[in-house]
Amino acid sequence: MYRRSFLTLGAAALATPALITSAQAQQLSLGEVSSYLNRLTTAQGGFTQINVDGTLSTGQIYIKRPGRIRFEYNPPDNSLMIAGGGQVAIFDPRSNTEPDRYPLNQTPLSIILEQNVDLGRRRMVTGHTSDGTTTTITAQDPDNPQYGNIQLVFTANPVELRQWVVTDDTGGQTTVILNDVVPGAAIGEGQFNIVSEMRRRGF
């Protein structure tokens, strides 16, 4: 799999796009997108990930804002990434060592997992465009642009996150494609407990 490059995550719907309506053709404002993300407390579904090296991975994703996300990778990968407690941990089943761990706030993913997402903050958004079907927003930590950025793609009517592409501090990019995502899903706190997962694996 990957190590630091895992933190370059991204997403786009697998379903065939619907016909463009007048509402969809409008560019979503930063306020509309921020409100959508702040309302998104939990969600779960499937994903397909395009890795930095061009290979594909699939699995299940669990989101519980603020600050928590979990990626369970299907065979043959079988890796696991958990963000919780301000940390990101990557478990590699092929390794006998403890997971790689990084501060969540040093990854672009933290932007959409913040307690209060405010894309209108000065210097946070570096790109805001629409192609008539989707709105694309590129955002970064305005105080630490060296951590990389995240490119978010949304559709309207209703507003939904369809794709995010994260560029890390080395310029590497990863795209994650979401499918069958269910918002408002009941997800237990244990899904995001890094220490408990380490104990379960004998660390």
C-alpha cells in the first residue's frame, strides 16, 4: 500500500450522472458547501481508490465528524486507516510493526473533518470553479499550506460530495471514488479508537 502517501485521499460517484438541471448548473457557494459539510455528522459506504502509483484499491468508508474517519480495504490489500483522537494511523497487515501514525491536523483531510468547516476563511480556498454539472473547490490549511491541499467536487440538488483529491506535501495525489454512501448512519465510537485497534492486533 502506501505510507505517508495514504494521506492524499480523494472521491467521485460511480453512478451515471443525472441530466443537468438548472439548479445543478449553478455554482455552489462556499457557504453552501461549508453548511453541507457541517451537517454531515456521519456517513458510510463503499469506495474505490486510485493510488499514487495508479493502482486501484476498494473497501468501506466510515465518517463521523468531527475528526473521525475509517477506511477498511478489501483483499488483497486488507489495510486499515483510522483517524481519531487527533491522530491518523495506518495498519499494514503485512507488517509486524506498529502502525504509522501522523497528526491529523498535518493532513489535508483535516479540512473536511474539522468541528466547524468554514471554507470562507482567508487564504483557505485557492480554487472555486464549476463545469455546469459539478462545483470544484480546492482548499488548504491557510496557516500551513506546506501540508498540501484537498480538491473537493460537489453536485447540487441536493448538495453531495462526489470527489476529493488530496495532494500531499510531496506533490503525490490519490483519488477515492465513493459509492452507495448512506448519510446519518449509526456508527460506534470504537470504529475510530486507534489504541483499541492496536491492542486487538497485539501491539
